[in-house]
Amino acid sequence: MVSGRSVGVRVALIVAASCMALLHCGGGDESSEFGNGNGGSSANGGNGGNGGNGGIIIDGGAANGGGGGVLDPDAACAVEKDEATLTPVNMFIMFDRSGSMNQNNKWTNASAALVSFFQDPGTAGLRVALRFFPHDKPVAGCTGGNNGTCSIPSCSQPLVPLAALTAAPAPGDTHEAALVSAVNSPANAPGNGGGTPMYAALGGAELWAKTFATGHPGEKVVVILVTDGAPNGCDENIDHIAALASDALSTKQIKTYAVGLQGSNETDMDTIAQAGGTTKGFFIGNGNAQADLLAALKAIQGSTVSCEFVVPKTSQGGQPVDPNKVNVNLTSGGSTQTLNQVKDANGCASGGWYYDDATNPSKITLCPTTCTSVQADKAAKIEILLGCATISQPPQ
């Protein structure tokens, strides 16, 4: 079970105890190393037998006849269940506060959506950092224009530093309280003017994300750019702006999401999203802007959280995990299937899963089609099985 998440996928870790060599599972009317008897073996947790020294119980049963049986090299794997760990997600939100956000209630709707997102118990565990642009807080230099204020390092400094949200409401959740306070503060509301220094703003967000990712390997880092305008101030070439997202994706696997409010250029948002590995931008009109922006933020959260899982380093018994003995099971619609492992994202045509690093994996990632089916089924369950040879997709 994944506690505190809005995505309804249940996650379990199944640790398989491989049968040991030089030992033998007790069979009916068969002598064992510990004595003779009629004890048989059970693969489903039943009794091992009443007359002899007992058979081996593969799945948690107990022998009634005396001393335990022994393990056979070819017997089925015994299993234990535990909770798997989702890959930590760290989110930098870069939010437009240019003068045009005062038009058509855009700031009112957008800020209300942000507050609702931060207050939602379903965001528990999500780590969020927040900065507005153009803005000289907390560090001057992120306002655009022609006066030397297009500083990417300045824009990389969040107004609200990264921390995890919890299921508790504010003030119990101090990070929620800080985020909501920042959104509602008149000091951070749009002014009467100001451009849209998108190059410096996105560059700052990507710089923060790359720096964080370098110090936290194995964790997921994403950037969300929310704006209502076209680039105005600093470098206005959309290809140069998109290149910032492309570099973050290629060097640190950081995905960038582009959310365009009314007034934004859809082509520009798509260009940034494609470069950042998220295919298309989100577009929010004024019809139901608050609800639509909240839905977009929740969709982004769902896409980042539910399809990546941490590879355990050791089993419950403390043994190192062999990456060649890991399987992923999906239970959906009342049936369970073992998903094929593929080499990497390029092998995902038929679904399945892959490692981030084949030789030293830290993450299991579901292929896009598999991920989509998992997210569509709120009762779906992902199980990670350790100790049995990995089932891989045959070479193409």
C-alpha cells in the first residue's frame, strides 16, 4: 500500500527465499536427513505431515510431526510481503507573476489552484520547492529586462526551499503552511508590469534541479514551468529556452512540464515539453481555470510518482539483491501477470519495465503503456519479487 498518495496503486515487495543447495525437501514416505516418516512437503502453507519428522513448508505453514524438513534446489520460492518504496520525487515549481497575470482573474484562479494542491492530503510525501518570476525574492536578479537582471543563478534560488508535504493540515504541516503563505502573500502577487523572462526563469529551475540531482542520485527531480505569456525579456528564442530543458533531461534525466495559462503560446509550451521529455504542454483556459490547473498539477504528480520504484539493496534476510533475480508482478482486473524486463526505454513497445542502470540499478521504471494501465486502475497492485531469475523480453 502506498500511504498518503492520491494515486491508488498498491505496492508490495515480495522477497523470494531461494531454495538452498545440498538440502532436500521432505516427500511422502521418504526418509529425510532428520529421520523417517510420512511427512510430505507443501507449497501452499499446509501441514507438513503428522507421522515423521515433517516436510518442508514452502509458504509459511508449520510441520506437525517434529523437526523441520529441508530445502530443495528446485522447489518453488517461498515469499514474504513487505512495502516497496516509491522513488522520492522532488518538484521545483517556477510560477509566473508577471503583470498580465492580473488580467481575467488569472492570478486569483492560479493561486487558488496552487493552495488547493498544497493542501491536498494526496500530496503527502511529495517534496516541493517554489519560486515566482519575475521576482527579486529571495535573491535579486530574476526580473528580466535590459538592466542585467537575467541571472540564471539568481532564478535558481527558491522562495520556499524544498521540503516534504505531509498528510497533516497546516499548521501541523509546516511546509504546507510555508507554501500557502508564500502564495497568499501580497508581496508575491503580480505587479502592474514586468515581462516574462522565461529563459532566466527556466534556466534557474533547471540549474537547481541538476544541482540537486547530482547530490541525490536515485531520486527523481522534475521542473514545472507555469506561465501565461510568451518569452519577454532575456533570451526570447524559444529554441534556446527549450534547450535548457533538453540539457537537464539528457544530463540528469530531469523531466520538464510546461503549463500554459490563457495568453501563452501553445507551440512554445509544446516545444519546451517535448525538449523536457514530457511530450506536450498543459493548456489552461479561463472557463474553469482553477479546477483545470489543479487537475494539471495532480496529473503531473501522478505521472511522476506511480511508475518508478526503488530497487532494494538487501532482502529482508540481509542478503544483497541480485539484479538478475528481480521480477515485477502487476495485479489488475482480478488477474496477476509477471511483466517482462526490457533493456531500456527504447524497448518499451510492448510494455514491461527496465532499470535505470543495468549493472548497478537503483530504480525500476514501468514502460509508458504499462504505467498508463496501472494509473487507470485505482485497485492495481505492483509487486517486486526478489530471488527468482528475471523474466526478460526475448531479444528482437
